Amino acid sequence: PKGVMIGHRSLLNFLLSMQGKLAFDSSRSLLAITTYSFDISYMELYLPLLCGGLTIMADRASAMDGHGLKELISEHSPDYMQATPSTWQMLLDSGWSNVGDMVVLSGGEAISEMLKERLTGPGSGAVWNMYGPTETTIWSTMSLLGHGEKIMIGGPIGNTSAYVVDATGGLAPMGVPGELLIGGLGLSLGYLNRPVLTGEKFVRHPFEKSGGLLYRTGDLVRRSASGELEYLGRMDDQIKVRGHRIEPGEVEEALRGYDAVTDCVVVSMADGHGSGMLVGYVRAKEGFSKAAARAVLSAKLPLYMVPSVLVAVERFPLTPNGKIDRKRLPRPDLSQQMTSQYVAPRNETEERLAGIWRSLLGVERVGVHDNFFELGGH
């Protein structure tokens, strides 16, 4: 959407790096499921062509459906498949298991601990965590994930450099969070007809006398003792709710700690009066209870980080690229948040108080035993 200009040299460097890292040769096959408007599709099309291998192209309906993908994998037995975490989750939920030792490439958004553990279970094939912004040509770092091991985004691919810098622009010490800056042959030519934005994001290389440029990713990372990078989130992902700065990923991780939650997304949304509130969308298992979920969250998080509203959904809406489409998440019906059996106001005082709550919280009905905070109050 920003008009990123990728040079032929950058793409070729990426493909040759993937060929070496993934041991891809003429005997290998890859199931391509990504729409060609998403840059990661370039690997699916060009890597097999470069090596004389086989690209198996999924039809759109199968690529968007877990059961359809499961059938395609069973029919063709590809050696590799690349997808977003949301698509891998959809595939696992269809009952798929990686019995054929297919190499799993996951990228495009952060992979959760729960999904990583399912993908790397006993008998599974190699699982790679892929990281990279479009501005540095598809994937810039990669890490082989292990069961029970920490999720990392690894180290840079060939002819690529990665620096972790602090707020002053100096190199951050090992283990200290900082912004990730990327340089090397994968660096794009900037944004088409947008010189100001290009100048903001592509900065002069401060650590090499030869000059050159580095791309400011806006991603917060830290470097481990082994030299691998750990992704901590977007630097601008923090949201402010009632004066508190909140990292949605922290809330999501705590919510996944409730065993009746399969997956979740936490977003900030304006309430009926324009104030911010946290809303948690969950894909729930049988036995899910909003009260129990709140109890789990309250035991791990300060009160201001506990979502005011929890909404159970059957599936998350996805963008054409397979990422969770937060803009299409359904607007919550606050009246459905009540966990107690409805009891109507029984006297004038209760009726007046219920009327105040209805007006303040923007709900149609308030019962005597309803909880103010569970209705979105604060």
C-alpha cells in the first residue's frame, strides 16, 4: 500500500538465501497459498522456479478453508508450505497433523506460544519462524523453532545486517530492548513518490564509515546471549486506555493462559462516550466462562489491563493476506456481557440507578444483579 520499490538484486539475494537456508532443490515441492498481492507470495512462485522444483498452486477457496488445505496437503504431500500464524491455526483446527514432515514456514505476524507448541509437537517436521518487513524484501531473519523453547526471530539471512538501537541511536547492550534497524542487499529503494516518508524510515548508516542506509522497522527486539533476536512487539502498538499504556500482546498472552481459550485478539475500542476500552475477542472451547476468564486475567494483570468486554467468536475475520483483520471484528453487544440471570428493578431507587447505568454504559437493559464493570464500566 505504501508503494515499496524492490530491486531485482534484492529479490535475487533473498531467493538465494532461502535456497541455502531451507535446502531447497529440484527435488522439492512447495504448496503456494498466498495471494499475489502479498509480498511473501514471491518466494512461493520464484524459489521453486529458481531451483527447478515444483510449485503447487492452491485455488482461492481451498487456501481460505482449513479443511480444503488439509485435503490439498494430503493429495500433493508438499515438502514446504508458507503461511501466516492465523492460517496455520485454521489448518490445525481442521484436524490436520504434520504426519508427512512438511517444513512449516510461519510469518507475517507474531506466532503465539500455544500455536508454536502445537506445530512443534512430537513427530512434526521443521518449523521456521520468519520475520521481515516489505521494505527489506520479504524475510530478513529466520529462526528454527523448538518444542518447549523460546520463540525467537533468529538472525539475518545472507548479505543482511541487523542492529538493535536505543533511544539515542546507539547500539543497545545484549538483552536490552531497542528498535531493530536492518541493512544490506535486501534494502528496498524506498517509497514510490514519497520522499519525506522514505527519508524518515531509511536513515544513514551510523555504524559503518562506508555510509549506506538502514531501515527503521519500528519493531522492538532484544538480542540474546546466543546472538538471536527476540521480537517484543511494535513500538507503536501500545495503546492508551484511561491514562494507562497497555501492550495488547501482554493481555493476549495472559488470556491464552485460560485453558478454555483457543486463540484471542485484544483491541482498543471507543465506548458509547468516546472513552477507550479494551475488548477481548476469543475463540473458545466448550466450558468457556467470561467470569472464569476474568478471574484468570485478574490474577495475572493489573485491573486496568483486564478487558472490559469479552466476545466469543467462531472465527476471526482475515485479510486477503491471511492476517487477522481487526477492522472487521464485530462490534460487541454490551447487553450480552451480563453473566447473571436478569432480575428487573423492583423499586423506584433500583429503577433510577438502572436508568443511570443504561445511559452511562450505552446498554438497553440493566438488571439488579448485573456487574457494572462486566458491562464495560470503569
